[in-house]
Amino acid sequence: MAKPKHILLIRLSAMGDVAMTVPVLRALVLQYPEAKVTVVSRPFFQPFFEGIPNVNFFGVDLKERHKGFLGLFRLFFDLRKLNCDAVADLHNVLRSKVVRTLFALSGKKVAATDKGRAEKKALTRLTKKVFAPVKSMVERHVEVFEKLGFQLNLNSPTFPEKAVLSEEILKITGKKEENWIGIAPFAQYESKVYPLDLMQEVIDDLAENKKHKIFLFGGGTTEINKLNQLQNRHDNVIVVAGKVAFKEEIQLISNLDVMLSMDSGNAHIAAMLGVKVITLWGATHPFAGFKPFNQPDDFCLTSDRSNYPLLPTSVYGNKQVKGYDEVMRTILPEKVIKKLEKELN
């Protein structure tokens, strides 16, 4: 059976999940240069896909044109004009199911990511826990393309060249003469955020070494205020949040020597660019399949399960378990600093 020539890839959100589709897409277009892909996602995420050959982008308007049930029909008709042969639904939520079903009814080949909900539930439940790694989301996405006829090999992934920094961003960063360390200290849920007093210790210690320049990432007024406190008057610590466009943040991340992040979107952005990523894990765990792409296991610093045996208590960090508020305090600042210094040398 002939392989599809034009694939619609649907992944609408969240930031980290959209970023995790990028390595799969890079492998696809490299290993099957005749394939063409249109990524269907939120316009904000378009910079992730710029520069990937044979990849176009379709921005979904979920606030107006494509809002609600009728909007999904409009989305289907808009996408149908692109003449795709197949649909890869890497989101597999109600919204994307409706669209892919309409394509299936119109005779197109469709495949969707199996999210492995049962295995994840077994990993995170509080009784009869099965503490074992489940398949990564990247592997699950690869399986979708296998169903469409594309055998992908991600053993030797390719990454883009470091971005050339714009004048706009160079005004903030200065010329690269030191180790550039990115730190993204926030996540969507509090249970995934390293205590700020401990993060302050990490930043203060790293900043003492003038061979390091540290960039703090985040978004929104509340986070920016906290980042300004974490900066703590160090001249080699720079708050990037709120100063440049998202596209330029991505350019900066591609030039980092290492990124320190929570289990959050910034970890996956850095990983898709081939940057070393040290991640800190609280209520969640890399076993749930969201470890940043192509990063060694020892880059994931997890909270202590001997003190907190119910970990992980959540796949996404959105569940609170009594007595588990402080699990990340078991990841000592000295351990984080030592790991960062090791990977910089």
C-alpha cells in the first residue's frame, strides 16, 4: 500500500507536549524526504516548526472561527482544502477525535496516539502501585507514524544548528563568553515547582562563578516578580521573561550550554533543540513517559521515594496528596549544583 504523501499532524496543546512532537517530525522528514506534513496547532507554537523541511503550519483559531462544536466542522472544512492523504492525531482528545473522525468518514487514513492511561494510572495510584517506566510519549508518537506506514528510527536524532541571536536579544544577553545556563523554575502545578528558597541557593552559588551567565525563564507578572527576587542583584543573572518575544526565547535556549527546568514545557523546548536538560521532579516522575527527549536518566533528579514511597502521585502534577507538599526538599541544592557543574565541564 502506498505511503501517504501529505500528513496532517494534530497537536493543539500544551507547550511541552507540542515540543515533544518536533523530534519525531524531524526524523520523519529526514528519513522520508518525499513526505509533506502540515502541523495543526495553536499559532503561538509555530516557531517550534520553523526551518524543518517539508513542514507547513496551520494555526487553529480556537477563540473564534474554530471555537465550539460548529467550529470543529469549520476546522475540518478548512483543513480538507489542504488535500492531505492521512491524519496523525498526536493529541487524542475530544476536539481532535471529532476532526479525525470526519477525515476517516471522508476516506482518509487516520491514526492516533495511545496515551497509555491504564499504565500511567497504575504508576501513580496510591495502592497496588506498579513502579515501572511506561512508554515515552515520543515512542507513542512514533507508533502513530508506523500505523500510517512510516518506520522511524530515533536512535541518532538530528538537531538544528544553534540559532543566530538577533540584535534585540544580544542587547539583553551580551556576547557569549561564559557558560550559559538557563533556569526555568516554574511549572503549571505547584507540586512540580522546586521550593524558591532552595532555588535561590542554587542560583546564588552558581552566580559566584563569573564564568557562568544565568538566564531566568518564566512568564506572567507573578512569575517575573519572583524571578526578579531570584536574580538577587547578581550582575551575571539575567531575567529574560517579559523582555523578548517567544521566538527569540527559543533562539536563546538553543545557545544554552545547559537548562535547569522543572517537569515543564521549557525542558521539552531545550530538549528538542539538542540542549542538555537537567530536570527536577516532585509529584511527577520521568517513568510516566514525559522525560525530555534524548536526555540520560541521570539528568532527571527525582524526589526521594524512600521518604515518600507513594511517589509519583500524579502524571501531570495536578493531584495533591496529604503530607507530600514538601517532597522536593529531598532534592538538595548541593546535588543540583554538582550536577550542573559536572555537565558544564
